[in-house]
Amino acid sequence: MGRAVVQITLIGLLFALASTLPNKDDWDIYSFHINSTVTSRYATTVITSRVANRMNESKETEFHVRLPKNAFISKFRMFIDGQVYDGVVKAKEQAQQQYTEAVSRGESAGLVSSVGRTLEEFKTSVTVAAHKKVTFELTYEELMKRTHGKYELQIHARPMQPVRDFKVDVYIHEEAGISFIDVKGGLSTYPLAYAITKTHADKQAWVYFYPTVYQQKMCDSCGDQGMNGDLVIVYDVNRDNGLGHIKKSDGYFVHHFAPSDLPRIPKNVVFVIDQSGSMHGRKIEQTRIALIHILNDLAEDDHFGLITFDDRISYWKRELVQANRKNLESAKNFARNIEERGSTDIHEAVLQGARMLNAHNREGSASILILLTDGDPTSGVTNLEKIQSNVRQAIAGKFPLYCLGFGFDVNFNFLEKMSLQNNGVARRIYEDSDADLQLKGFYEEVATPLLTDVTMIYVGGTNLTQTNFSHYYNGSEIVVAGEITDNNIETFTPQVVAISSNRRIIFSNPSETVESTGTVSDHHIQRVWAYLTVKQLLDKELQLSGPEKEKVKKEAMELSLKYSFVTPLTSMVVTKPLGENTDVLHKPKEGETSQRWQPPGGQPNFAHLAPACGYSGQWVHSVADFDPVIRSYDYIKSYDVGTAVFLEPSDALIEVTTGYLEPTDDLIEVTDAPLLYRFLLNSTGNQTVPLCFDISGAIILKLFHHPSRDLSVNGELDSIANGGFSKIFIHIKTHQHVEVDTESQRVTVRDGQTVTYQAAGQDPSTVGSVTVTVYNTEIHIAAEDILLVISQHEKTGQRLLWPVLRQQPSTNNTEGLLAVKPAVYEVVQQVPVTKLKIKNQETDVTSDSAIDYSTDPPVTKNCWLMSADSALQRPLADFFMAQL
């Protein structure tokens, strides 16, 4: 069996004190215990403090404890005079009244605050009668995350006085087997090292830390107020190259997957570095140092790129290059000369980084985009939602984006959301003397990809946590939990499918049995599932808006309440003896201590992306009830789809009679008047009025064709009753297809005889060179430098489709309605009939109007209405297709 270092971090700090700094005879923490049990990487820690009031009068005693930010408090109790006072977890809204009342009394009602890089501090207090005692007991739970090949269990001890009965007990049980265990940290040095007892027996390990009062005063960080330092326990478990370890209990399972000894995958990495004026001083110096260290660690088969930005974009090179000695020396010279200047254009910098990676599609490699910034976007596009939307479109699920926020002036929520939307994570870099080491440490976490496109499959499993992962890195671990259908272990079959370099690899072991625990820890695995599910729902809620956000938020809150987790959606009401104020415990989010005002949110505003081939045409197609005698265009509904917009007619009905039309409230079936689809071709250059034309009838149109890539997109217009497109087919080569239709709530992806179905919320799927991502109201079809977006809308219970080419290809050899360039025209006559000259041909036009929803806000545009053949400068029939 191979070895992988595991280090687990549990942090506990407790101290009790009177309202003024007391003498040691006033009160006494006579017992202080930290008891931590770690099973299958899930740690449950109980901190118990017993305090006696030695004074002749009642005194308020405070209880402080520090715990990891990733942990959930699950229980708090106080024992006073034989009575037990339990904290109660409630929905945050339900606890709000008590919270507000506490604030109005001038009390500190928000009892959890961020402390340092990894800790939160919980604080409460209670009045203790003269010569009486109180016991505080706090329980918190955390699923350990493996980084750098280890988990950390870090115990921070600062009891504010030497404690006669001070004990730390750690018990670790890993069915995979513990290969070694060690104890480090400031509290493991002389003379406290003699207070540590370590025992290791195959699958179990014990660590005891029982320092005497004398030892608590004599260590390097000790004094008359006792210990102040860390105890860090590091251990390693046995690993292999197989399916990993699966543990089952009481109808639930947890799967730890971290194969070792796999070949590393060469990577393509682009570093996007903020060099705006706010990075001046130590921040830019530490960034330069870290970047040079990181460049030294690149392997020769890696490819990399460097971009720095303020309000301008600076490239070391405009494309990725191999990490050979010559290129690395040149890049390090570039890094040494990075100087702070200007404002902050995050939008353009990240898009250029994505462009570099998209242009470097190297088979058998893994791509990574890393952004480092210390502030908010202040130049270029500054709307946060628009930046996130455009970045998501540019990346299109093809590689992860990691955002590093330097210091506390950065909008961390913005970076976190943008990272999560692109399969990455955000990390705060703290302004300290070791900031360069923090940067280098993060890079080392993602420096060695071993697998890509990891899919965890569980036949006979349900209610699964996340099962698709873009990358698996050396030293990390993938954890999946779920329920076993009908608790039937016989039909439960796990499997992992992934890409290793350029080959598909399957991890499975049909002969292996899933380990089943006894009844002692029946609920342990269930709590692992609940913890992981709540964490991932909170991440998902951050990315959503509207009803979907509320639905996910409700699900996370219900689970938090069921398992008594204090999360950002719940609060713990700390009950006290009669006559004392009630405390309300809230869990803060990252960065809450430095809150900033943000403009009200809204729907993403998709700016028009100018095509690379040099024109800025936009299609707007609309529909209205029509008769050759009189037209009625009373548009009251619209749907923004980017560069193409569908305009819906008024709900007013048109009654057809001989020679004229009138609005009427009666429904008349119109059989001779086909539905018109109006296409608006936006103007270019100095021409302010675009051209427009109508297409009628349920026909099939060639929307887009890229011959050199064997990529075609065709769409079928709907019937009279609905309007819009009912079907859109994308063809890749001869045997690969993507089908979107209004009858299905999913997208069909065909690769030869293999058929898969893509639905909203699932990870992107790839067929050939095309990546398909399904969102709730949009379907993104990405192929290298092309992005086709199909917007969906529901009208009278039926779905309609509208295509838009949101990103034009760099080549000019494309065909189809979405690829037509706007015509250059000249107005040569205005009375009695307006005439336009297009390519030396004059054509009659009439003035009409349409609403262009590709702008924000939507605007009504006047347009020159003409025949389709004149506007397209070719027969409309050229765009007709016999079949999809």
C-alpha cells in the first residue's frame, strides 16, 4: 500500500475571566479538557471547561472558544447548580427578534467573529454565584479537507492561567490503516514535549497531552498566564491506486478517493496578476517573490503564460509557451520588473487569460487559470454580475478558475462566486510577512494534476453529494457521500471514471465489499453526508438567484436544523438562568468583518461581444401577427438573449375580415396569415438605422456553418400557434450531434451510438470539440472560439428557443443567418419613396420599428424594412434547409 500524508486541524481555545482582570484566587479554571475523535476524516471535538468562582460575591464569567472556520457548532450546554441549559439551533429569521432585542440593549449579540486566518471565536457569559461552579461544554464537527497530502488537527491552547487538570485527548480511527503519526507545533517543544504520549496500532492512534502546572509555565510561549500555542497532530493513511475506501452505515455511505502513484498530467497554466496602484509596497514585492518561486517549480512539459493588469493589460507573451530554461528565465525577468500602477480592470484581464488557454488546446494536458487581485474592479467593465457572466461564458466549463484575494480590501464574495461558477475555489491571502509563502502554498495544491473529468458513479445510490470534478490533484482527496437505496448493500456498486493524460481510466473492484460499521457509530456516516451536503448547498446558493436560490437556501436550512448545525442560515439561541439576557449565536461568512456596500443585484447584463473578423452586426428577430393589408406590432414582452433577440407580439388578437384588420377580444383561428419572424440586422459604421426583413412560415433555416470545423447549426421555426424556433440541431462532423427541442426538458448529445442527456445543473458534457452546458434558461454550445447560446422561454405552457452567436469565430469562412455581416448602404432618395443603395443596387424600403433586446436596457429601434433578399444580399432560399 502506498502512503499519503494526512494532517488534521482542530483548533480549540478556551478561557474564562471576570469583568476585570482577576487575581488567581478570585476564580479558577480548575479543569480544561479537549476531546477529539476522528473517524473517516470526520472530527467531532468537545471542549469542556469547569470554572469556580472563588469570590464572596456573584461574578460574570466569560467563555471563549476558537474553532475552525469550516466547522459547524452542533451543541452548547452550561451546567449550573444541577441545571442544564442547552443552546437551541433555530432558523436565523426566527432568532432575529432575540438578536434585535439584544442589540437594542447595547449587548454583543453576534457572538461568533472571525479571528486570524482559520479561526472563529465563540463567546458567551453567565453570572456565577459566590463559591459556585459552572461547566461549559461546546461541540463542533468538521470534515477534514486534504491538502498537500495531509490533514491537520491543530489544537490552540490559551486558557489564560495554568490549569491543574489540563488534558487533550485525541483518538483517530481509519479503516484504511494509519501508516505513521507525529506531533508538532509550538506546544510540542521542550519541556512540554514530555507531556505528550503517542500510541499507534494499525488502524488506530491516540495522542495524549497532559502538561503539569509547572510545564504550562515553562515553555517558550508560556508564562504566569499559562500556555499560549499550538499542538499539531500529523498522520498518514495507507492508500492504493484502486477505488479508495468506502464506509457504509445505517443506509448511508462515504467514499474517500485519492489514488496514488498516478502519472502527472502536464498542465497549461496562466497567471493573471494585479499590478494596480493598491498593490504597492510589500504586496507587490511578495507577489514577485512568490511568482519567481512558482516559475522555478514548473516542469519542462508544462506550458504557461503571464498577464499583468491595471487599467491596461500587459503580456509577457501573447500565447502559452513551454516551460523550458530559456522561457523561464525570460518570465522571471518579467516578474522582477512588475511595478504597481493604475486602476483595476479585472474583467478584461481574466477574459484574456481565458482566451490564451482556449487557444492552447493541448491533448493530454490540464488547464488552470489563476487570478491574484487585491481590490475591486474599477476600470473597464465594473458591473460584478456582468464580469461573472462573461467570464463564465469565456471559460465554458473547460478549466477551473482559482481566485486569490490579497488582503481585506478585496470583494471576497465576488471572487468566491466567480470561482465556484468555474469549478474553482477562492482563497484569501493575508497581508503578513509570509504572504509569499501563502501564494506558493496555494500553487502547490494545484501544481500536480493527476486526473481530469472525474465522474463518481454509484449504482444503487441516491441523494448524492457532488459527483463530478474537473481535476484531481496530487495530495488532495475527493469525498462523496450519499444514501444507499433501500439500504441494499448487495446492489450498491461504486465506480470512478476519469481521464489520465490522454486515456480513459476506470476505477472499480467488483470483488471488493463495502465496509459496514457496527451500531456504535450508526449516525456518524449520516452526519458526514449532512455536513458535506450543507456545505455544497451553501456554495450552490451563492451562485444562484431568484426562486432557485431560495429553493437551495431552504434545503440547506432544513438540513442544518435537522442536524443542529450552526451555519450562515441558522442561529443558536443560548439559554441562561432566569433573569439573564439570552445570547444569539450567528456564524459569520468569510470577510464579514470588513463588509462593504454593493449595488443591488440584478440579472446579468450581457454586453455585445464584437466579432473578431472586424464587424459588429447583431441579429434581432421578432414575430407579429401579420396580414398584407395592415400589420400590428404591439410588443409587450421580450427576452434578452445577447446578440440576438426574440420579440413577442402583444396578446391582442387580430380578427381577419375582407380587406382590413381590427383588434378584437374574440379568438379567431387565422389560417391564411402566417406568423412573421422579423430579423433586424444592426447597422455598422456611421449608419444609425439598421435593416430589417421578415420571414414567414414554419421552415428550417441554416443558422450557422463552419466548414473547416465540420460544425453546422440548423433551426426549425415553430407553427403559427407559438412562434420562435421549436428545434435547433448542432452537427459536429458526421456522427456527433447536439439536439435541442421544445418538447424535452433536456438536451440530447449523440456521439455515434452513444446517447447522453444533459439537464440543468449537471456538469458540462463534451462531444468532439464541442462542450454543452445547460442552465435553467440558456444552453451554451462552445467550440473553441465560438459560443452559441440558445435561450429558452415558456409561452402559454410551451417552450420556445432563440439562438444567438455570442462569440464570433476568428475566421471569415462561415455561413448562415447568424454569420451574415451587416450591409453597408446609402440613402439615395427619401420622397416619394425611400430608396437605399446597397452594392450599387437600389431598393425600396419603408420605415418601421423593432425592439432590440440585445442592449441593456432594451431599446426600440427604427429600421428600414426591405425584402430578405435585399438585406441579405443573396436569396433567402440559400438559407433554407431540407432537414435539420
